Amino acid sequence: MDAYRNLEAEQSVLGSAMQDPKALKLVTEMAPEDFADPGHRLILMALKNMARENRPVDLVTIDAELRKANRLDIVGGSQYLMQLMASTPTTANVRNYIGIVRECASRNRLKKIGEALINASADAERTVDEIREKAALTIRDVKAGESVKVISQEEALMMTFDRIGEAQKKEGQEEQRIMTGIPLLDRMTGGLTGSKLVIIGARPSVGKSIFAMSICLNAAKHGKRVLYISLEMETEELMEREFASASMVPLSEITSDEIQIESWTKLAESMQYLADHPMFYSTEANTVEKVRKAAFQLYENGGIDLICVDYIQLMDSDKKRSNRQEEVSDISRGLKRLAQELKIPVIALSQLNRGNAKEKRPPTMNDARESGAIEQDANIFILLHDPDIDELKGDRKEDLRRLHKNLGDRGMKLIYVNVDKNRQGKKGVFYIAFDGDHMRFLSLSKEEP
């Protein structure tokens, strides 16, 4: 079988378009370069012209169109057009035929790239880095150069209607959504669903890494495969925090040289519990391209359900830009594209500016360091804040200040959580407790958004 061309599939694509108006819509989205046979390219161009002018397409009309352009003999004559229709098994499989043709076209483009790279590698005046960078960009262009999918209003409505129907049938089944384990947050967002970029922003030392880790561990506890990219802490540091949360042994004891005997028992039990969680870690994926590579390693070996990046401002851009703001914009959009490509949620942490902390006010999305694109790209933007007691105002001021003091007396903090952006759900503010000794967040049962 020729990996670079499949004439039978090309014939079935064109034969389907000549017999079925729905198939015609799909086929005319293709590019002539997708077809290996020059005659098939001419037939596609004729079909595109006729579809653009809303003219009916059948054996007689396509014959006349090609004849008028003096191309009928070039494509094989009227007899070949009849053969195209007769050799098409069924128009119902046109999407599969199109997929085969496009797969061959992509392979052919990659073959040509490989040949060009062989020639480039023999050019002593070009550096290896130049050749490598050109190769990466060119291979990426193979995908970028493929036809852009366009669907009609009717198709879009039907797809959405079907998805809503499926969701209703499976209502209550957590596998359809990734629940955060934070009840009020789940109530607002309905859980995290595919293709969404979720930003968690906070000033330094508020606990955003632990907040994100708790979401990831809750997902893993329910069987979700999670990739955690940590650019701030080594894997061992992350495990120490997980041990503290699962075992209830204080982090200060775990990192000391004086662990109590009873604590060892708790740590051993928690290790067995945590080992069953399908969590995967990388401390080296410091660009979007490296995150993509790590994600696809999981995708191809068991699947992937959630990605978390800690944090955006520590990532490097895959492209050289004139300033850091443009680089962070590239990173943010790259993570969003990755979520859309894999159809899974991507959580990305964002450092917020310290400057406004003196103003004694909760942060806003505008405080995201180095880029306004983060705010634009986010489907959900969650802000965390560690308020001073005198910042707690409003109708519930006394209750919140009392709660703030009680938690402080127990070595914990009251944390302000603001779902400041939620494109497909509720926005609102609520409070949770942060237990820093055991690296965990606790819901406040009486709290409501």
C-alpha cells in the first residue's frame, strides 16, 4: 500500500460529492493539494466553483463544467466521471474517505520536508540550530496548512443539541466532568470540562500551588490521569506536601530530622493511598512545546484528562519576542490551544503583582503579571487572596472577622476565593480555610457564595 497516495479513497471522495449534497459540503472544504492525482484536483476545483455559485451538481452538470473549461479530456473524459460514481461504495462514509486522503497528503508533505532537510544538512554554511529550528517550524506548518474546518449553523446546532442530550443522560456521573473537590467552586463551575483554560491567580505565598494540587489530587482520586508541571518546586518537595495533606503529619515535621515513630506509620499508610493516584509530574517542561510533548506521551500511553502548569511566568516562550509581555501572551495562548487540541481542561497558575497589596484590597485579573492576554484567554479565572482582618467589610463583617481570628488561633488562614470570570457559569466570592501545616484547603460548611 502506498502511504503517500490512495487513489481509491480520492475516487470515493469525489464520487460521494457528485451524488450527495451533504457530502459535497464536506468535500468542498478540502484543498486541491490534498489530492495526489492531478486530474482529481481539477475535478475538485470544478466542484468548488459550482458549489460557490449554488449550481446543482450531478454527473451531467460536472461533465458540462469540465467540458466548458476544456478539462474534461484531461481528467479522463465522461467515462471516468461515471466510473467515480460507480466505484463509490457509499456516500455515508465520506468523512472516512476524506480522512484517508488528508492523511496521505500530510505524509507526502512530511516526505518533502525530509528531503529538503537532507539537502539542508549538507549545506556547510548553515548551522545545525538553524536547520533544526526551520525543521520544527516547517513540520508545524504541515498541520497549520491543512484545510480549516467550517461547519454550518444547522450542523453546529445539532452537535450542541446532541451533546446536551448526552449530558442529561449521564447526569450525576462524575466522569463527564472533573470535580475540584471544593463544593462551592464546583457549584459555580459545574466542574471542569474539556478545552477550557482555567487560570488560578494569587500574590506570592497565598497558597495557589496547594490550591491547584488539591484539585489535581481530587481528580486523580476519581481515576483521572493528571499531568502536573512544576517549575517552582522539585518533585520531592511536591511529594512532601502531598504526604502532609494525606497523612496529617505537619510539613515542618516531614522536612525535619526528627520524625516521630507514630508519624512514620501515618506516612507509610498515606504512601499506599497516594500511590494509587494516576498523577504524573515534570519539572523540565518549561515551554508550551515541552508541555505538549509530555502531554502527548501520556495521551498515547493510557490517555490524559487534566494538565496543571505551575506557573505561567516561569515558562519560556518557544519564539523569540521583543519583550516579556509578548512572550507571556504566546505562552497563555499556547496553553489554551493545547486544551482545545486535547479537549481537556488546562489549569495554569499565574503570579499576581505585589504592588497593590499595600492598598489592602483583593486582587483583580488586571494584576496578572506581564500580560493582559492571560485574562483574555481564560475561560475561568479564579483569584485567591489572604485578607488582613481589617479588610473584611460589608454585611458579614463581624462573622468573617470572628472566623478569621478563630482560624488564626488554630494556625490556619481565611482565604478569599473570587471566581472573577466564568464564561459558562456563575461568578462569585466565597471563603475557605487554608491549613498550612498540612498543606490543604478546607471548606467552611456554613459559607455560601
